[in-house]
Amino acid sequence: MARESEFLSLSDAALRAVIGPQSRHLALIEDAFKVLVETPGGGVSINGSTRDRAQARRVIEALSNRAEAGAEITEADVRTALGVAVTQPRPEPAGRSVGRSVPEGAALPVGRRGAIAPKTASQARYLEMLGRCELTFGVGPAGTGKTFLAAAYGASLLKRGQVDRLVITRPAVEAGEKLGFLPGDLNEKVDPYLAPIWESLNDILGVDDVRRRREKGEIEAAPIAFMRGRTLSHAFIIVDEAQNTSRMQMKMVLTRLGEGARMVVTGDPSQVDLLNPRDSGLAHALRILKDVEGVGVQQFKSEDVVRHAMVERIVRAYDSDAARSRPFPDLEDDA
């Protein structure tokens, strides 16, 4: 197949992002598509077959657009863009290109590392569901951004005054360890369990803003058990680590929705830490609510992992092992 060259003009900021530290990003693109990418100045020259050049160009354009929007481009971003180009070789519909736009109504804030935007098609669909559905389930392996994007979306609603409160809850279940008595008030007891969300909110809003909003009651964190008897109106509710809720807990927390409220439930059904995994409220809720009006379900997969490339390989290995052993084949069936 004939190999030809084409030139893609880029700004200085976009060019630096595409090249990456010690040309690492360019090396990943070249290895993925068997192309030669050179930087003669003012942009990049791509040499390769027509198909390979087109895929490399899609990756470079996606990274360039993210850089132009102020986002920091990491190796994880490059690997994500490579995965999208391989699995979706044809151009996406207008307005849905990964890394180029945020679904209407999901104007996300700018974090400390730049603009926040979906990095994969699954993330884009997830954000669209958050804006459209009263109740959204984000389900899949660690590292797919389901909790971070939920926190970012909730923070955007709070900053724009579209909700009065951001309420974060999760079951207080240890991952295979017994931590014993934890000292302090309720916040000090709960905070260790919610560390990933606090890290996300601190990155999105800033430490001082998060602290101020917590003091004013605009951001609230509590264990699932403290949700009983409450009606949460004009709030955005994040139910994290939902695979560790019991069926009774899940029903209880889902029915806390009040007027003007929205809820997102995140979890990984493969990481149930309950003594009886068959009692997981997440799998049960997904089965009985998936066709209910106003409910959206976004299933993330290992290829949606946006952390270190090793995380995706680890997730795939565990998924393969689980598929072979299947210790609880009826996990999603009624007990």
C-alpha cells in the first residue's frame, strides 16, 4: 500500500501536547498506527498509508482540541484517544467527537489541570445521561472516570445555582479489612471512605471552595445509613461504591429523591465486599430499573479505563479470570 505524507497545522500549545515529554506521545501514536510523525515546525507531518494516517490524524486532532481547551494532556489521554481511534475508525456524528465537546447542558468547570471534558465515547454518553435522566447508573471498572465525572457534573450544577446542595453518600464497608473504631465527629469518620470524591472535588473546585461549601452545608457527606427518613430536594446526590449496598439500602437511598433532585449511582459489580455478594443492591437495581422511565444506565468497560495503561491490563486479566471461574453465576438473580 502506498505511503504518503500530509501536514496538519497546530498551535504551539497543541504541538507541545501532541509531542509530549521526551516525544513520548508521538512515539505512542507512531507505534499504534505504523506511521512516521515529524515536527518540521507549525504542526506535524504524518507519513503512512491512507488508513493509518487517518487514524493518527484523529488522535492528534483530539489531543490538539483538548490542549486548546486548556486541558493537560497526559499519557493516559493519549492511550484513550488511541483506543477510540482503533475501535471507532469512522468519524463520529457532529458534536459527539471525543475530546472536542461536552454534551449540551453539561458545561463542566475548569479543574486545576485544565478544562474537564469526556475522554471516551462512553464518558460522553454518561454526561449526556446525567443531563437527561433523573436517575443515572454509572457502572464499570475502576479508572473509567464514572465517579470523577459525576462529581464534576454535580459541582457544575452547584456553581450555576441549579441545585442547592451536593450530597455524597456511600456504604461504610471496608474492602476486606476491619478498621475498627474511627475517632472524631461524623465528617472525620466518613471522610476516609470518601477520599476519592474529596480529591475530585478539590481538583475541580479548589480546597478552599470545598471547605467553605461544606461549612455552609452546600456539600454534605454521610453514610448510607444516615439517609433513612430524609427527602433530598433540589440536590444532586452521588451514591458511590454502590455495589456494597444491600438491596434494602439501595431501595431506601433511591427513594430519597425529592423535588428538583437528581441522583447518580456509581459502582463496580465485580468488587463486592459484602459478606453475601448476592445481596448487592446494585446488581439487583440494575436488573429491575433498567427499563424504568427517567433511568439511564451507562456501562463502562476495560477499554474505557483512563488511568495508567497498566490499570486496563489488570482489569482485563481479572475480567478474564472471573469469566472462567464464575463463583457466583447467579449474582444478578433473585436470591
